[in-house]
Amino acid sequence: MAKVARRDESTNSDWAELTHECLMNILSRLSLEERWKGAMFVCKSWFHACKDPPLFSVFDLETVFESGTESSLWWSPDFERKIDSMLQSVVNWSGGVIIKEIRIRHCSDQSLSFVAERCPNLQVLAIKSCPNVTNTSIAKIASGCPMLMELDISYCYKISHESLKLIGSHCPNLKILKRNLMNSLDPSQHLGIVPKEYLKASPRCGNKEAAAIGKFMPNLEHLELRFSKLSPYGFTSSRQGCCELKYLDLFGCPNLSSQLIEEAEKLMINRREVKKAEKELKTAKEELKKAKEELKRVEEELKKAKEEHKRLQRAVENLGGGGPKRDQSRRLE
């Protein structure tokens, strides 16, 4: 047994003696879950290496949540504290500046405010199912993360249209917004998991949110509003303001008819075709302009060539006229 123990110690020692470059190469090939549940506990050097900043440009727990079965424990204060602690640890280890993407669930204002302070280069933020994220932390995200390009605030019921205004005003590069609500038509799939009080708190200000999206997010290309309570009027306001839309998901919106949604899809297709035609026309105009400039250049060169030809022709004529006179003067001599 003693020999086995010594062999294990030797094995651990060999792993610990890997160069930092080699170790980082190994760790970078592992998922976040694999690093945190396995690699971190190999030895001290691996534990410290797992906290190396370059490993945290992306912090994605969404794959972990999707691979598991949703539990009522996820909605408990204790679970929220654990998620907050994880997020804050990652921001601390990375320094915050290199983080470009965060995908988590069940965090709170506390950790999200910390992200806003430390992650100015954040481009993707997905915080689905966060019952205690409010306008307070989203306002900080809006001012602290101006490079945001994708935002998913689905099932976050304490976030209002005021936050959408701020995000749209401070994050001009925003292309993707996901603001889905839980299935209000058949809430049975959430019963026993999501607290009943939270299910009843589903936002009903769909028109205000749609108006904020249409007014402050003109560059959106992807918009999801599943099970939103917006009316045809609210839908029209968002559609008219978001002229760049390429994808629109309005599944389960009880106040919108299928005909209206189909018309919106056709309008998006028509807009894309018009934009494509406008782009082709612009390209054609630019090519025509270049062709005209090239023609002008050729004409100028041709003009210069003609002038040079005339000059040479005169020179030849002058040489031809002077030749006989010189011969005649020689004969007289």
C-alpha cells in the first residue's frame, strides 16, 4: 500500500511540473464545468492555473443549465448567492477587462453591478431567469458596458421598459435583444419549479417595452418577444422603429393575430430585398463613378499623347526642311 501511495505522489508531482504554457493549452480545451469540477482539484499549480485571466474571456453557464433538469432549488436565495459568488470570482480572477461574454441565470443586482463596474468591454450579456435583477443594475450595465451587442433578459420580471430605454441610448451597437416571458397560455410547465408569486408577476406593459425598443434600438437585427402582452399598436411601434430587423419571434403573444405576424414577416422580407437593391444600386453608382474617373484619366492621357505626337511631327518637319539648305551651301563652297 505504501508503494501505491508513493506512485500517486509521483504522478501528482509530474502533473504539477508541467510548464505553464503546456498547462494552459490543456485547460483551454476544457469546458468551464470540467475545469471547475475536475482540473481545479488536481494539485495546487492546477488550481492557480484554472484562475488564469485568459481562460475567462467567456463565462458561459448556460450550457450547464440547459444540460440539467430545471429545479425549484434554482429559484432559492441560497442558489442565487452561489451564482453571485461564482460570477464575482470570475470577474476578480480575470480583472474584468478581458471578459467579452457572460451567460448565466439566477444572479442578482449585487453581482451584476460588479460586472458593470469591472467589465467595460462586455459584448454579450445573457441573464435569463433572474428574479432579483432590477432596473438598478441594468442602468449600471447600460453606462458601464457601452460595447454591448447582445442582451438576453428573458424571464427577468423586475426589469421594465425604463431599462430598455437606457440600454438603447447607451449601447448603439446592440444587435440582438431577447425579452421572452414565460408561457402564460399554459403555465403548467412551470408549476412546482417557479414560485407561483413570480408567475403571477409577469410584466403586462408590453406596449411600453415595444415603444422603447422601437425608439431607442433602431439597429436591432434580432428580436425575441415570446408571450409578450403587447397589442397590435405596440407591435406596430416597434416594427416601424427597428428597420434593420432580420429575425422576429413573437410566438405565444396572445394579443397578436397570426395574420399580423405573417404580414410583419413579409414586411421584413420586403425590407431586406429593398435594402439589397439599394446596396446593389449604391455599388453600381460607385463603379460607374470609378469608370468615369478612369475614362477621364484615359482622355487626358490621350490628349497628352496627341500633343506629344504633334510636337514630334513638327520636330521632324523642321529637320526635313533644314537638310537641303545645308547641302546647297556646301556645293557653293
